[in-house]
Amino acid sequence: MDTTFSWKAGWRLSPLALPILLPMCDPAAQARGMTDPAMIDRAVAAFTGAAIGAPGGARVQSDARLQLAACDGPLAVSWHTAARNAVQVQCPGPSQWRIFVAVTPAAGTPGAARSAPAIKRGDALTIVVRGRGFSVQQAGEAMEAGAVGDWIEVRTSRKAEPLRARIERPGLAVVPAD
């Protein structure tokens, strides 16, 4: 008798893997002291007034593997950038945490209709890692185009892993380290 479970066409899962995978999608995450990532998605959608993937809404849904402490009160959501391309979601309770969610700019929001990007894909730029009391900079390359305030992928060399950085001005991208 075959004891594997088929959960997607062509994918088979051993019963031994279920105890490992089920906690990642367990709806009782809050009972164990965790914030359900779907709650973050609902808070962002209510704040922006747009669904995930729609103009004005979150670009993608929150990662189901997030393990954030349960929040005792309502989540606080605010715009992170003037261009309205990211929101900050924060738990103000005793187990404080905050995350940033990328938002697809809606037509009519500041910075949504741009004539030319500040940085184009392949441009050489300076990548600055900035934290409290320090900054480190290195030459790098833009892997995406973007305007001032946009978050793009950059890399420091051909073999380096890409980083997400915010365009501060043409030729300069910043990776905050706070």
C-alpha cells in the first residue's frame, strides 16, 4: 500500500514530512504565540484599499514562513516612503516588531508616473550600507531600473548574491542596517 500524499500534480509527500510541514501552515499559529502572516496581508489591504498584486496594493503576499511574535493589539500600518511604494507594519505591544511591505504604486500617487528612472538596469552605482553611527560603501551594479525612492536589486560583483537597496539619488543606492 502506498502511503504518500499527492498535494500537487506530480508532487508526492511522505507521511513522515507532514509533522515538519504542517506547522508552517497551521491556522493555530496565534495560539502558539505567533502572528498569522495573513493578518499582515489583511492589515495592508485595509490600509491601502487595494488587493495583493493590484495597483496600490502589496506586490506579493506575506511569506507563510514568517514567525513573528503574537501582537496583543491591532497592527499599526503607515506609509514608509513619500512615493507610497512601501508600508511599515508594526506591532506596538510588549513583543514589538516591524516589517516593511512593498506596494505597487497606483496611478495618481506621487511618483507613480515617472518620465525616466534615476537608475537603469546595468548602471554602475555606489552601494552604501548605512546603520547607526556607521556607513560602508562599495561599487556595484543595478540589476533593475528604478526611480528615486524605489527598492531595487543590486549586486557588488558578478558572483555576489543580489541585495535589495533603496535608490537615494542617481548613482547611489542605500541598504539600511538598522
